[in-house]
Amino acid sequence: MLATRGASLPSETIRVQGVETALGQSGVLQSVAQKMGVAGINELAFLAELESASQERACGAELFTGHGNHAPRFVLQGWAARVRCLQDGRRQVVEFCLPGELLLPARNPAIDAAAPALALSDIALTDATRFLEAARDGFARHDGLRAMHQHLLRRRERFGVDHVTRLGAQTAYERTAHLLVDFDERLAFVELSRNHTFAMPLSQVVLAQALGLSVVHVNRVLQQMRRENLIELRGGRVCLLEPARLREVADFHRA
């Protein structure tokens, strides 16, 4: 695991030259913050500093196990998921966490044991503790971070509602379309999907675990979508050839 220097909130008197250097290094958190309306130089510099303190974990790692590993994180690169593991070996993906999103430990430790947060690919994370402290402290100078935090939580809430709806109310075809459109939108938000094309480091086994389907059924649906020229799958990349049609099929209306 690679760790770099820690981060602290810049003071009101931070040197302009230092801020420009930090902001000149394009990062996921600054990009997300700016799209959420954060414009304060000190706040953006703080996020740049947080991002510089990233840690790397290998694919398959449990992300909230071990001493000192229960802090909230931002995902900077790679994909994570919380996965409920049953005694007979069956699994259900409860939620995905993609770059630019908050990965939060469960308030109930038993949930982290029964449904651990796992790295689905090699992943880079950074501790979000100081971000949450700043967002909750009530000082006016952190209004941008507070707004960003609320926006992140609202998005996370929508993702959860959509996931339950997919599993409980949609057909296999509809839920697959919805999940692909969901990935496209979330990755486009951090400029990791361009022209509705993005890298997806998931096997059909993991897709089946996310969609509540068998691997055979997932494969059948994906092949049907290919034949209908709705999607293209090649080399771990997904291209939504007809995103508007997929949104219609999925009844996808997220703001």
C-alpha cells in the first residue's frame, strides 16, 4: 500500500503561488467540487491536498478491515462495491462506489463484516475524515465543502433508491440497461466516460451479483443488446451506442 503525506485545511492566508500549484494539478476531487459549485480557492486547494495523500489498494482488498482502516474515503481511481456474502457462497452487490464518490464505513460494525466494502479493481483512495469535519463545522469559509457534502449524499441516496428499484421492479433487460446508463452518467460526471464510452472492470459474474441474475441470464441480455446495436463491449470497455433508447428502456429519469 502506498501512502503519501497527510493533508490539512489551508488557512485564510495561504500563498497564492501555492494555491495555483495545487490547483494546476488536475484531480478528481477538484473536478467534482467545481461541478457542485465549489469556487473558493482555499477549499479547492484543500481538496487538492487531500488527493495528494492517496493510498493504493489491490483488487479484491477489503477496504474497512484492520487497525485504523475504518475512516471514510473518497475513491479517486478504480471501482469499489459493498457486497453481501451469504453462507452458501452467493453474493449480492449492495452498492457501487466509483471515482469521485464517498465510500463510508457502516455505522454498525456487523454490516462491514457481513457486507464488506471490496476493491473491484486496483484502487486509489484518500481519507475523507478532514473533509467531513470541515463540511460539518458550521464556519462560513467552508460553505462550499458543506454544499459539496450534501450534494454527494443526495447522489448516494438516489443511487441506493435506483438500485432497490432495479432489483425489485424491473425485468432483467430493463435492470441491465439501467445499470449501464447509471455507470455512464456517474463516470461522465468525473470525465471518465466520453461519448458514452467507459472502462468497466467488472466480470459478468459481478454484473450478475449486482443485478440479481444468473451469469447465463446476464450473458443472454448483453448478447441481445449487442444484436440490437444498443451496446458494444470490447476489451473491458463499454460503448452505449443508443443511450437515449437505453434510458427509455430503463425508465431512467435521474436529474
